[in-house]
Amino acid sequence: MDLGLKDKVALVAAASKGLGFGVAQALAREGARVSICSRTQAEVEAAGAKLRAETNAEVLAMPCDVSSAEQIDGWVNATVAQWGRVDALLINAGGPPGGLIKDLTDAQWQAAFELTLMSTVRMIRAALPHMPPGSAILTITSSSIKEPIERLGLSTVMRSGVLGLVKTLADELAPNIRINNLIPGRLDTDRVAALDQAAAQRSGLSIEDVRAQSLTKIPLKRLGTIEEFGAAGAFLLSPAASYITGASLRVDGGMMRSVSG
């Protein structure tokens, strides 16, 4: 299926690895021009080189801390200077740290607010003036917006705010720009590995046992891949999804049981 992404310009945040890289890879394979960012220059440049080698796509790779409004503006402006517009925006950032609500400090709450919620607001605000009619925005949140996860209260609160923003902007940006939300389940990423490691330490179980227990809750009985997640992201950012806005798509192997979506 041709998604209609050839020569489209896509901004993909936090794309040196994991979910962001999976979406950037899928977009590049469809012929999009892809601008990726990540906090670490060496890592984002390596990811850019890998994308060029694998897909022969045009790739711009820049360091950018998405908790900084100034750095977001610099990344967007550099992309527009090179390619003239933004057709697709994938909003992504590392997850807030875990912990019990009673133990979290004001500084941790503020840092999570800047990293997760305000980075979303700022990326959209920076990109919008350069997005022609027919463009699309996609946010990556977490399954915690459907079912709160133990010790991930910061993620639940801040990412729920992102979902509310998506629903609000689906009205405000229509009919010219679509915006949707992508919810990952348990995928084979460094983030999930770190959460499994923390769970193993708390429970006294091995990482293998922790992972085996988690798989019993997934109907498809395995972790998802970043390629599978990337394919879903590329679809929602493409003209092929032209009648989808304000939606949340779960890529979770059936793990989330909530009836309401």
C-alpha cells in the first residue's frame, strides 16, 4: 500500500532509538524526507546515518532537548530552512521517572511537566506556521492514560494531559490539520527493559520471570517490535489516514482491556 508519503517532510522527535526511530524508519522507507532529533549529538547522527544507509532517504539529524523551547525552535527552523515546510510531526520524549506519588518532589513534577506536556505544546506551536493543509501531527503517550501503571504516576498525569491536548486540537486544527495519539503497549525497547529491571529488583524475581509474567497479560503472547509500532505511526501521519483525527490507536497486542477505547 502506498501511503502517499513520498517527498513529504517529517519531523520526528526523540528518534535516535526506540519508538521514535521506528516511526522515522517507516517514514523514510515510504520516501519521506525525515528530520530527526535527540538529546545526544553522537547518537542522533548515528541514527541518521543508519536511516540513510537503509532507506536512501534524505535525513537531517540534529541534537535537541525537547524540554527546551529554544532548542525546539532551532530544530524546526533548520528543517524548514532545508526543505521549506513540515507535512508531518511526530511528538515523542523520554518517559518521566518512576516513583510513588508521595515521594515525588516539586522539582520532579516540574521536570515531567516540561519534558512531557510542555514539549508537546512547544513542538506543535513551532511547527504549525510551516504546516500546509493536509498535514498531520501524532503524539506518543503511554498505556498509563488508559490503565494507570504502578509507580508511574508522573507518566499517567502528564500523558493524560497530552491526550486532552490532542482532543482539543482535533477541533481547533480541523479541517486543515489532523492530530492523533499513538499508545504503545509492551514493546521491545530500552524503556521497557529498564522498567522490567526495576520490577525485578523490587520483587526479587529474575528479569526473565518478570517478562514471562507480563507476557501472560498479552493476548498475542510476545513483545511488539519498533517496526510494528513505526508502521502504525507512519500510517496515521500519512494521507492514507485522511479521515482520522482526534483518535488514539493502541499498538499493544491486545494488552489493554478497557472497553472505552
